[in-house]
Amino acid sequence: MRTLRTIGIVSSAAVFLLSATIAFAEGQATSTAYKNQIGERRAAIASTTQKKIEVVREEAQTRTVAQREKIAERVADIQDKVKQQLAQRLIKQFENLNKIWTDHFMNLMDHYDAILQKIQDRANIAANAGKNIASTTAAIQSAKTAIASARTAVIAQAAETYTPDTSVVTTTTSTTMPSGQKELLQNLRNSFKNLHRTLFQDLLALRDGPMKNARKAVQSALQTLTKIPKVDEGNATTTVENSNQ
């Protein structure tokens, strides 16, 4: 699906952020205790966010029970079993697509957060070497704010539900009649089209808004780091590996 491929650009954008080589002086490596502390902080943020997503999803499922039951009844009126099964699969796909993409976006936020921490670690080393890291520190803070905003937006999107609107899936004649079946199927098609358009408008707005802002903010922080004079100097270096996410 062309739209899905477009959304996939979000993943390839992260490759650029990981493609830069950042040097670390061997004798100035961050302490194990500090690394553990940072790792625990990131894990706590990810865990808290995931719990929030699970809560809003459960609330959304509870909120739409009646609507899902109604659309199931309308689909059950389809006499052609093949078309009936297709409609049932489409309903499930709409329910799953939002989950798949919000999970993907949240994983990217964790990914950006990890990159930002590497930038912070390198900035700390530069500061200990007497370098001026004021611009990088400000950029890192801006990136943290952008990532937090993106996480909030992803949680809000996770709370959205995409179930066909039963108010428009109606017929003027009995569904036991050929004319009623034709009308039912046409209205279902229209409902699915509208649902598809709404879902991808929402996902694209998230991708091109908060997600893009977070990516650009992390990229900006990386760029300010590379502008620090001789920031890559060191006796030994460790490179940040490229990611294919």
C-alpha cells in the first residue's frame, strides 16, 4: 500500500541520525554506574509510556463495545459469506493498524531518546575537556521536550478507535431482498473508505507533526555537537553503529 510505504519514511529517517561517527576518549568513558542510571531512566520512561498506552487502549475498547456489536450485526446481514468474511477481516485490520503504527512510533521515540543520550555523553566528555557545550546543551533540552511532546501525541493517537459508523450503514429496504443487499454492501464500502481516509490522515498528521519535530530536534542536537571544535579527538574511538530501523 502506497500510503504505508510513505509512512515507512519515518524509519529510514532514523538511519541518518545513527550514521554519524561519534568519538569517545578511552580514558574519559562514562562510568558504569552512570550508564546504568541512564539506562534505568530510559527503561522507566518507556515502561511508563507503554502502560499509559495499554490503559488508553483498554478504555477505547470498553468505550466502543456497543458500536462494535452494532457493526457486527450489520455485517452478519450480508448473505454472501465470502463478502461477509472480507468485511469482518477489514474491521479487524482497522483495529490493528492503529496499534501497529502507534507502537512503531513509540519505538522510534525510544530510539531517538537513546541517540540523544549518546549525544549527551559525548557532550559531557567535551565539557570535561574544556569545550563550550552551551549550544549543544540547549539543543539537547529542546530535543527532550520534542520527544516528550511526541510521546504524548502517540498516546493520544493510541486512544483513537476506527470502527465503521453504523449510522450510515443503513438500508431503505429489507436486507433479505437483493436491493437491500446491494444497498448494504455499498454503504459498508463507503464507510470503510471514510474510515481508511480518517485513519491515515491521523497517522500522517502524527508523522509529519510531532514525530518529525522530534526527529529534527535530535538531528539539530547532533549537528551542534559536531560543531564543537575537535569534538572527535581522542586516543580511542567507538562508533555508533548504523541502524536499519
